[in-house]
Amino acid sequence: MLGLPTELREISGELTPESVVTRYPDIAGGMPAKLYGKNRAERVLKSAGRLLPWLLKRVK
């Protein structure tokens, strides 16, 4: 186990469907870029921004 804090584990769980939709557009049922409005995109970016620093520390 990576020791991911609970809050970040929850964020990771929220981001997983986002990565699937953007990586496999046929699953999304449409062009991923058209599925994201401003609010959704900002929410996803904010969540990713909270998770990324923790991940980068572990990669080095």
C-alpha cells in the first residue's frame, strides 16, 4: 500500500472515471471535450492539483 491519506484516496476514486472517459472516448458516448463544462473541468483540475504533489514526492 502506498500509504495514501484517506482524503487523497477519495480524490483518486473521484478522478478514476475521469481518466477512463478521456482515455477511452468510445466509452464516454461522445467526444470527451464536449462532455466537460467549465465547472466540471475546474473541479477535476482542482482535485488533480491536490493529488499531484503527493504523487510526485513518491515517484522521485
